[in-house]
Amino acid sequence: MTKFKAEYQSKLITPAEAAGMVKSGYTVDLYGYSSAGRALDSALAKRVGELKDVTIRTIIAFHPYYETMKADPGGVSFHYETWFHDAMTRRDPHPNNIALIANTLYEIPAIYRHGHVKNDVCSFRVAPMDEDGYFSFGMSSVSQKAAVDSAGCFIAEIDHGLFPPKNVHPESRVHISEIDYIIDEGKSYEYVFFPDPVPGELDKKIARYVARELVDGNCFQIGVGNVSQAVIQIISEMGLKDLGVHTEMFTDGLMNLYNKGNINCRRKNIDKGKMVTTFAAGSREMYDFVRECDDLIIAPVDYTNNINVIGQIDNFMSIQACLEIDLQGQMNSESIGPRSISGTGGQLDFVFGAYRSKGGKSIICCPSTYKKKDGSIGSKILATLPTGATVTTPKSAVNYVCTEYGMINLKGQNTWGKAEMLISIAHPDFREDLIKEAEKMGLWRRSNKL
């Protein structure tokens, strides 16, 4: 620290000074997750009415609201673009003020570095500087380094409560020489905790089908949600061993499997003995675990979600979820009609990556039905996706699909076969109507049967 003290002091500015650098028409990147820019956001909010058409770019943010969003609900001074919708952007009362940047999560660093997005000012939180002049990105390393490298100006906001993980990936930190300005108000920002969901009986039924495919030595990417949590519980009950982790999100469930000895990563072809993730979200206990665990690496998303990296790991098991799927196998995991509620995220990355793995499988789960606003039940397996719905995973990529009525493998199936298999795992109350629709679409022949 002493070696870089003079440089550190020379780069200190106030939030107001940082906000003063922003001009109308600029794009300001505040990143997100546990490191979202807070000081610059608050200072910019005070310039409402003075600035016009400033784009605020974000990704999933682990805090309730951006101050700029609250200060300018009409979107005259500030509007937003996001790599992935979160609870904050979904509940904004002015949805036309927020636009989604289409992407697969793996691509985001390249999109920055290729100059495909404007990046005038970038500001997010980092851990305090270490003795070598580096600032850790903390519990997420999705795309910060690429954002810093492509920014016209990078302002580091020091969060004295943010900590480096035990293993710091070279791309999960920034050196003081790469920083233009520093905001250090001596603040420690609050952590947001994410308790594990509690799976119901239907979730457990789906998980039991998934469990039939699991073996000792599997390496996992597992998403978040009720079914994923049910799968983790079943893994513990089955006593599977020598499991590996190469995932996008690290959770309490994975921590618990490590602590119980199910996970040791001994059979991984690469990063042997190490769990790999690009961000962590969970309880205080899990954050403490991340801080001290020598067997966990938080790496950039263009490593964790790289299909060529995933494909090198034998027996890779990707377990994810979707909202709905049509009879051709087109899968929507991110929109309600044309309204985006999340994003593609890493789903497609892991679908492709798992299929490249020797013995690998991609399993996408969903309950067969959902409850509508009027209380009636609708099918999640549809003849066609609704008008405007996003195709997250195309029919050419889908591997295994699982509902509470079974699991099917769509790889290698023709259109008739896909329709028959998908109807077989739909809720029985909807199967006859789906067959009628399939007949109209030429997806059902006399030889088809259930």
C-alpha cells in the first residue's frame, strides 16, 4: 500500500466530481451483481434535469434501486440498458425506459472489447487495494475487466466491506495503473442475501427424474430455483461422490455439498481440485465460505461459460430451467410474450458446452403447467410459442427436457418424434388438444402414439 500511496491519493475524487465528468448523451456503465456502482449513481441523480439522454448500463444488481431511476421516472435525463433483467428493472413502473441488450453471457466481454457497445464512463465497486496495487472485484467476475479495458474513463468505487476471494483470478482484479479515478468515502455497503428456495413436491418429482442420470464424477453447472435445489438435496441423499463444479452461479447448495464431501473436483479434466464460478450469491455463511475457501475460483464469464472449456470436462451435467417449450422444441426461458423478464444468460452456453463433453448432458426442466391470473391452469408445453416470445434455446440445440411426467431426449429426433415425445411429458389434461394442434401443423402422423 505504501508503494502506491501517492498514486492512490492523486486519483481520489468526490462523487460530485465524478458526476461532473458525465455529459449529455454519454453511456455510463455501472455493472451490477455485488459490485454495482453506487456513489456515481447517487451523485448523477442530483443532476436530473441538467443532463439529457444519458444511458445507464447495468446487469443483475444486488440492491433495491438505482438512485437515478428513482430521481427520473420519466426518463428524460436517464434511461437504461441491461444485459439481463432483474427484479429492479422488472418492477420499474416505466418499462419503456429500459431496453435489453441481446447476448449470451459468454459473449459480453467480447462485446465490450470489440467496441460493440458505447462505454464513456465505467464505475463500479472494488475491494480495497492490496500491497501490490490490485483491487479485487470480489464475489463476481463476469465482465468487469473487459468493461474497464474498453472504458473511456474508469472510476473505482472503494467498498471497504467487499473482500477478495481466497483465489484471485488474474482477470478478476484491476491494477491502480489501469484506474483513472478513485472514490473512497470509507463506506462499506450492505450485502444482499439470497436464501435457498424451498422445493415443493412437484419440484422433487422432477428432480427424481434428473437424478436417474447422475453418476459419481459428474461435473455440474446448476442454476438457481426450486428444481435445482431439489436436485442438490437428492445428490446429498444419494451420497454421490467425486463431483465437480464448473458453473455460472455458486450457491449455498453447492457449498453444502462441498462441506459434506460430495464435491471434491478430483475427476475434473481441467482445474482439478477446484470449483469454478463467475459469481456467487447466497447467505452470509456462503460469502464467508467464498472468502476462505482455497478450492474455489471466481473467473471471468468468457472462461466459465466458454463452450470449448466446458467441452473439455468429461461427464458434464448442465441442469437449467425454462418457461415454456413448443412442439418443435423451441424453448423460451426469458420473456412473457414480447416482454423480457430476464435474459438468455448462460443457458445457451451450457447447452452447447455440455453436449461437447464426453458423457455430458444438458437437462432443461420445467413443470408441465402454470397457474393463470384467473386461477385456471395452462400448459407450459405449447403447440407454438406465443406471439413475440423469445426463443432462448433453438430446437436444434435442445438435448434433454424434463417435467414431472418424465424426461425425454430430443437430440436426433425428427419433427414427428419431437412432437410425440413432448406431448408425452405434458400434463394429461392438455395432451388431446396438443395432438389436434400437432395434426393441423403436420407434426403428427397416424404412426404417432402416446
